[in-house]
Amino acid sequence: MTWDWVASQSIRLILVVTGIVVAGVLAFKIAALLLEQRLTFHPPRGYAATPGTRGLPFDDVFMRTEDGFRVHGWFIPGIEQEARRGDARAPARPRLTLLLFHGNAENIGDSLDLALLARPAGYNLMLVDYRGYGESAGQPSESGLYSDGRAALAYLRSRRDVDAARIVVWGRSIGSAVAVEAAADDAGADRGRAVDAPPPAGIILESPFTSAADLLRDGGHTVLLVLSRFGTYRFDSASRIGRVKSPVLVIHGTADDIAPFRLGRRLFELAPGRKELVAIEGGGHNDLWALHEDEVWGAAHRFLETLE
């Protein structure tokens, strides 16, 4: 056995091991890319209810995103705003308009409880479905959701009955990531947003989280966490919240077992400007409105009143 033989065998072994490692990494990468959409999003198509079935007036709206998709939404006017439409003597300055980005595994048909509270309070409400949800075209992705959010915000700014400086962005769960991206001071600056567009008047984050990685780590989803390292989805609100200059309200249940309360508190701590954290004692992730509607809306309404 010569030294040259030992060296050649060692090199061959290194090459084999390296090949196996590379093949394994590529397999994880391919698996992540193929599965991440299916594992991340659960888009319902049918509506449990519509504004019409709940006795609410509304505009049925379709918007075109910057990447060419057609997304669907409902614009529900506040009572005061609706009255102004037929009264030339009414004050020209409208009240706030809320733009809601819903959570995963739901669509705008599941968000009408908010409309029943916002409308009597005089607030306009815009509900928008992400691509692949409800009547919106396409398939969801992280970048796609952000594009949908920017399209909805641009649409509201274009309406004559909406004051572009008085839009409040509200994100629930995964929608909180969309809200943070939309509200960041440089969001869409290189994607056609008007440079003089005013920032949102405020941002409400309901059951938010810092990032997808933190969500998986804190939830004990080790396999999914490893797999996510090879995917493209990040939902990294923690890296964006510092660019949000609008007042921030975070509403989070202390018993949330999907997006743990500590992640919402951490995101709150990273927000740079005026901010408020409301902890809903005993509130979970999916029962905040079912069991704690008065507390959630009470906190939101008080916050909105400070923006008037």
C-alpha cells in the first residue's frame, strides 16, 4: 500500500461524501420548493357570508396587481361616509378607512364581524382576498401576498371618497406580515408606488409574529423549520417593522398556541415609533373574535379614535 494509493482513496471518499451531501441539500431544496406553498397556505374559495347576506352595502371590487393578477375585494362604506355621498353640505373630510388583510385558512367572507362594528362607527372598510383565496385569481406565495397588499392600498388611495392620508392598515395573523410590508416606508418604492404617497395613518397587528422561522421554532416544528431553510418564504416582519413610521397597535392573546404571545410582544418592542400593546388575557389564536370581540374591538376603536 503506497502513499499515492492512500491519497487517491481519501480523495475518492471525500468526493463521494461531498456528492452525497450536495445531493441531499438539492433534494431538500427541491422538496422545500415543491411543498412550501402547500404547507404554508390553506386558501378557501367559497364565502361563508357576503356583505349582502349581512345587510351591508358594498362595492364589489377587482384590482390588478403589479404582476398582472386580478384580486377581489369588498369596499363597505361607513354610515357617516355613506350619508355624505348624497349631501353636498356634509363635511368634505372623511373618517378613517380600514384596510384588512385576513389570516390564513380564511377569506373576506370570514371578516364581516369587523364590518358590522366598523360601519356603525363611521369607518370605511376594505376587505381584500389574496391571490388564490375567494374570487381572486392565481396561487398564493409570500411575494404574491405582498403584491396583493400593495394593490389594495393603491386602489384605496385612488378612490375619491377615501382620504389617502387616513388609511389604517390592519393585519391578522399572516396578514400582519402583509400589513407590515405595506406600511414600511420604502414598501413598493421600486415597484411603481407614487413617491409622494402618504404613509398609513396607523397600523393594527392582530396576533402577529416576527418571522416564519420563529413561528416554526417556537411551535416545535423542527422538521418544517429545517425544511424552511431551503425554501423561499420568510415572512420576516421583524426586519421590516423598523421602517414603519405610523402609530402601531398590537393586539395579541396571551394563550395563543399558533403565534405565541412572546412573538407579538417582540415585534411590538421592535416597532420604532408611537405604539401600544394590548394583551387579551386567555385569548387564543382563532378565538379572539369569538370569545373576546369586545376587548379586541374596544382596543382597536380606542386606538382609531386617537388617529382622528
